Amino acid sequence: SETTLPVIDLSLLHQPFLRSLAIHEISMACKEFGFFQVINHGIPSSVVNDALDAATQFFDLPVEEKMLLVSANVHEPVRYGTSLNHSTDRVHYWRDFIKHYSHPLSKWIDMWPSNPPCYKDKVGKYAEATHLLHKQLIEAISESLGLEKNYLQEEIEEGSQVMAVNCYPACPEPEMALGMPPHSDFSSLTILLQSSKGLQIMDCNKNWVCVPYIEGALIVQLGDQVEVMSNGIYKSVIHRVTVNKEVKRLSFASLHSLPLHKKISPAPKLVNPNNAPAYGEFSFNDFLNYISSNDFIQERFIDTIKKSSS
Ligand code: AKG
């Protein structure tokens, strides 16, 4: 499809006379797509490339070694797997992944893969950099909604960060497979790094739009926590992953959210007699409980907490 997707120069946020322009662009992108790419985001390319290098080495390890980290328990802070949940998925997706809690880093890093030996250092640096970037982005998004810049600051400082490192091997019959099925993320925001194209997002007319690969850019996706916080002014983006015959694709999806048990609800400032709260409250833990006992591909979690408009 020909739709042009938004690309925002984040260096504008640090320029007093241009910050409001960037905030305006962010607000337009969030309203139209729940999605944008960012350039000049401040994470050095060496940090990004080191993370991709560590991930490449990890997925190249012998399968027996990776299997030591396998778990089907979605509450496990570090787990390796294929598809979404290899043991329960009726349809398998063309994806291997390692997921690990990443903030606060010192609490979790000892549990991360110790092979390749560079993994903890390289991926740890990237995780810390994305944590800081998320803080700037959530401030800008709060501002774009007319909320205080630091509306969620404390929650975000102590918040959780799950890094999903994905590997989609080249696929002999790409039209028969998907890397990931359509879903939205539970997060406030997901910061996504991709090594090549493959991601598609659903636009407001329910058409799939391919996300171009832009060298040096990072992708920002709104998650369900921001949809709830904004009382539906912004929507989390539904996305899926296609695969291809030619190249193995890697991605790092850094899912930032409030602390595990902290409930998010519509911001009081965005609720008034004409705009009743459109969602019930939820925590990251509520989401985990939902996906461990439901087929979240059939019904999105966020749809289960929407209030009927009657
Ligand atoms: C996820 O890990 O939740 C994703 O949606 C990954 C997206 C991608 O690989 O582009």
C-alpha cells in the first residue's frame, strides 16, 4: 500500500522553539496510526549494532543450548521459545525469541543468557538506552494529550521493561507463514529495532501497511496502556510480522510499562461528563494472567476491559 507513515526527528524535542512542533507531529501520528518512526533519537549506532550482533550470536547457538532457557510460563522473567507459545499454539509462527525482563537492569541481568559472553554487556547497554528514550517519549506523549509532562514519571521510573528479541529465519514458503499474528502490545510504548523490513501495521481503514526499513531509525508503537491512559484518544496499534525467503530478520521489541502490579486507568483530566471512562483499569500482571488462560489472538485483551458506551 502507498500510505506514507510518519517519521519524527526527535532532536526537535530538545530545541526550545521546536519542541511544540515535534509534540504536534507526535500527536498527529498517535491519532492517525498509533505508530511512528524516530530519527535522531540519541541511541548511538554502535550500541544498536552491538545489540544486533549479540542477538545474531545467540540465535546461532546450538539448539540444545537455547533449549535450556525454554519455558511456556508467561510469568517467567527470562524465557526462550518458538512461535508465541510452542506448547499451546494451534498454529505455529515462524519465529524464535528470547524474552527477558530488563529494568531495573541489575535485578535481572544475572538471569540473562551467559552465552555468547558479550550478550549481557551489549544487550544491557541497549536496554538502558531504550529505557531513557522511553522516558522522553512518554513525556512527549503525555504533553501531546494536554497532561503534565511528568504525568507517569514515577510509574515509569519504577516500571517494567520486557525485551523481546526476535529471530525470523528465511522461510521457504513465506506466503504460507507469519512471523507473528495480528496483535497489539500491553505496554505503554514499544520501542522496536528491526534489521530489515517485515513489520506491517493496520491503518484506520483496517488495511495492512508495510513499515519501511529506515537505516538508523527506531519504531515507536503505542500499546494498550497508552490507549487506556488517553481514554481512547490514542489507540494501540495492531501489527503483525511477515517473513521472506531471502534473509533472516532480527528485531528487538522493548516493551515498557508500569510496574507489574500497578493499575493504569484513564487520566482524570481526559474524563468528563461528555467523555466517560471508556476502559476499566488493568496492570501488566492482569494481561499476563489473561494470555496464560485465553487465546489472545482470538480476542485482544484491551477489548475485554472496554466499557460499553451505553
Ligand atoms: C513483538 O515482539 O511483540 C513484535 O510485535 C515484534 C515485531 C517485529 O518483529 O517487527
